[in-house]
Amino acid sequence: MVKMARRFKAFTASVVAVLMAAVFMAGNFAYIQPVRAASLEGVTQAAGPVPDGSLRVHYQRADQQYGHMGLWLWGDVKTPSEQAGNWPGGAAAFDGNQTTSYGAYLDIPLKDNAAHLNFIVVDKTNGVKEGGDKYVALTASGPKEVWIKEGSDEVYLQEPSGPPTGGPEDSQANFPAWSQDSVIYEVNVRQFTKEGTFAAFEAHLPRLKELGAEILWLMPIHPISQEKRVGTLGSYYSVADYKAVNPEFGTMDDFQHLVDKAHDMGFKVMLDWVANHTGWDHPWIQNKSWYVTDAGGNIVAPEGWSDAAELNYDNRDMRAAMIDAMVYWVREADIDGFRADFASGAPQDFWETARRELDRIKPVYMLAEDDTQIGLLRQAFNSNYNMGLFYNIMKQIPGGGVSAADVKAFLEAQAKKYPRGAYPMNYITNHDANSWEGTASEMFGGAENLMAALSFTVPGMPLIYSGQEAGLNKRLQFFEKDEIDWSDLSKQDFYKRLIQTKRENPALWNGNAGGPIKYLAADDGQVLAFEREKDGNKVFVLLNLSGTARTAAVRAGASAGRYYDVFGQSYTDIGAEQSFTLAPWGYRIFAKSE
């Protein structure tokens, strides 16, 4: 059986409960996906070989003082910290004598057949945590060493360069001009229509054009493996052939017709790409060296995903074949980019090589399903998932646990991590969240539209999932047919206005094309007030983070002026200091364009 969900990569419920209760602080908790390394070839081990059955964690601080710092450990470690003592005394201590030119290091003994390690960096003298909780997935091929540094939540698979608390560098990735003001629409072909085909979905393109979405991200279109299949139709993410289409959806000609029609209408089309694993009857399975194997030489499944076989990125032939398959879709079908499923499940250097090959054909857009490996955004990817905003901010707001100061602290900390130009993808639902965590209305209740307004106005590219504009009120089955009900499009106009505002006002554009966020003082801690400005174009935003009506005096200062009220559909003057009344979970968006 799969663990909770074939595609859901959140922590287990028990861990989430502990973390939310004990760890939540804006900017101080990171949703960490598994880090799967393949090869650390060429990395010099100045401290000698890593002991068998251990993971070496290298740690760098600006002050080079390590004696008071430690790692609170849990997961597949021989001695979890809670067995070694109470918090924070049970943390494994760094030894100031165990150092390299990078910093201090700890060798952590692991259980046999260890699959994952969790840890928190903590000051053992006062219990103050440094950064977020970290999760490292372990396989037979590695990693044997990881690197962390003060001021970053990233777990590096090779020694990083730069100062431990240095500011963000420039992203070296190519950003297609068409992506600067875009919104992504995720297409679940199977559930979109009664027929569940490319041709049936194509009939919806005029409505999506009217909505204003520009990028269509198609969930995996490939044939699904029969062997070890879960459910009747199986998971889209158990790929049987990277160069074919799922006959459930139609033929290759049907797919090409959809892409051509979408392009004619001004859309861009991205494919969902599964690089960490294949299905068990994929032709590559005959090449055992292309897959991760256990001590007995048996191909293994990624933890929790019984219907998948994990690929071995130490194998150069497999890497070349994977890149060849990606190139095929760009060259032959004119695809415009990829959403990389479980992006940290393949090495960063693989993605960088793939990106170079794809960009030789045409400028592509790359989205990483990840928010822990910021290095992926340096050259390979344009954006990643804003999991921190979703889990640490949005999902906590309905319970009353988040203030305006928390949101500000989170966004400021996040901005310091990203390479300049790169940005997150903001969302309030997607295929994983809908199927495994609940509908948007279940998660957010009356705050659903507030969450959407937040996702469209803070820095990042917004996502709309299939049916979101129809108030999707059911958890779509993942392995069976479960058609979306399109009878109520009452939210279509709401999202149309959000998209129109974003696309027409450069202040809300993505990455360097958009304006920075400037927080405005409000005398109510539950009212988040901010402005974004780009070349004289401004957006003034007020968000009530509570379920009660609020009246707040907001100091707009230089932001004062005449604005268009996006949802009031009228012009209004905003003074240098003015009181605003917001309904429970209310939002006001004012725009001014030059």
C-alpha cells in the first residue's frame, strides 16, 4: 500500500501535530521534502572517510563558534535525542575540535537500512532553534555527507560556496519573457471532463482564455504502469513510457492537436515530469543498474510509493536517456516547459544539464516541486513551490494563530533565501492538497477567498487548480475516475479579476519584473497592509487575518493617492493615514497603473 498518498509529500500527521504545536514561528519552520542524493563525485573529504553506517553533517557559522551548538535528532538514527536527554540537552553536540575548512561536523550513526533522518540545529545553552526542521532521505547510494550553514534552511548535497549569511545571488536561469506576468493553471485531464480526454479538455480552452490563465500545466500524460498499480486507473506518476501518451487520454495526434490549439490561442503548455522513478513495467527496468538496489541486488521503491521503482542517478546512461526524453517533448511537441515532480529526488547537476539542453531548443519555463533545495533555482529552475506559505501561514490563519507580523516575518525571511529573479509559486490548493488534505473550503472555510487574494498579491506566481474557479467542493479520487462538477462557476469572476489585476499591473508581476513588497503600519495586528510598486504602477492591499470584522488605521504615507478598488469596482482616494473597515476574513485590493 502507498503511504497516505501516492503524491503527497507532507510529514506524517503525528509529526505535523508536534511541529505545529512546538515549532511554529513565522520564518522559523520549513516544510522539508526528502533530499535524495546520487553522487558526491569530486568532493574532497578533508576530515577523513565517513564511518560506515553514518551520515556526516557539516555545519558552518559566521562566528566559527560551535561548542554550544548541537543537532536534535530523530528518524532512523541509532540514538534519537529524546532518548539521550530532555530538550535541548539531548542534542548531539558539535565538537570544536572536529572541524574542516568549511566548519564543524558531526558523524551520526544510523539504523540499518535507514531511510530518513530529521534534525533541528539548536543552541544547547538556551534551547533556541536555528532555522527550520530538516529532513534528509537516505538511500543505498547516498548521501553520505550533507552541508548546512547558518542563515539558510537548505540542506546541501555538496559543499556550498559563499559566506554563511551572505545575501541572495542572481539566478542564472533563463526567464522567458512570457512568464513575467503569467498565472499557472493546473490541468487534471482525467477528472476535467466526463470523457477525461485531451479532446474533451480542449473544448474548455475558450473559457480558460477568458479567465486569463496563460500557462497550462498538464498533470502527467504518459502511460501508467500496470505492474503494482494502485487502484483501477493507477497513479499518473507511475510512468510506463516517457515518450508516449496515456491511451486513457487519447492519441499522440490528439495531444498534439491540443498543444497546437492552445498555442494558437496564446497559451503556453507545460508537462509534469517524473524524474525520480518509473513504473515497474517501464522498459528501462531491464537495465537494473539504472535503478537503486538494496543489498540483495533488488530494485527498490521510493519510501511509501510501492508502485514506483527508484532511479539511480549515479548511472550516466540513465541520465542521458532521461534528458533525451525531455528534449523529445520540446522538439517534437513544442512543449514550453516542465513542472518537475519531487525535484529534489534528482541531483541538482542533472537538472542544470537538462535545462541547458532544453534551452538550446527554445526558452523553457521550469517549476520545481520543492522548497528546500534553493540551489535548484540558481540555474535549473525559475520557480518552486511556496510550501512554507501554504503550510506555515495559510493553513494556520483560520485557527487564529497568525498575525500580520508573522506573515511579514515569513516573507522577509523567504526573500533572503531566493536567488534574485527566482520566485515561488503560490497556491491555496493543487492535486495533492485536494486529494489528500481536503478541499479549499475544508481547509480555509470562510477565509478561502482571503487566501486566494494573499496568493495573488504577495511576490510569486499564482496557481489555480482544476475546478478552483468552480468552487471545487470534493476531494477528487486519485486513482479512479472522479469528474469535476462545472455547474457552478460563481468564483470565475473572482479569479478573473485577480488575474486581470496581476497581468495589467506590473507591480504584481513575477520576479524581477514585479515590484518589491513594502509593509505599511496598521494599528491592528490582524490587519496586513502592504504596497507593491513598479515604475509608478502601484497596488495597495489590506487583508484581515481574522474571523471578526476589523477597523484599522493604516499609515499609507507616500502610497496615498487615487486608486481603483478592484472588487468595489470604483475609484477612491486613499489618504496618508486612513481608517478601513474589513469584514471577517476581508480583503481590499486597490490598483493604480501608469
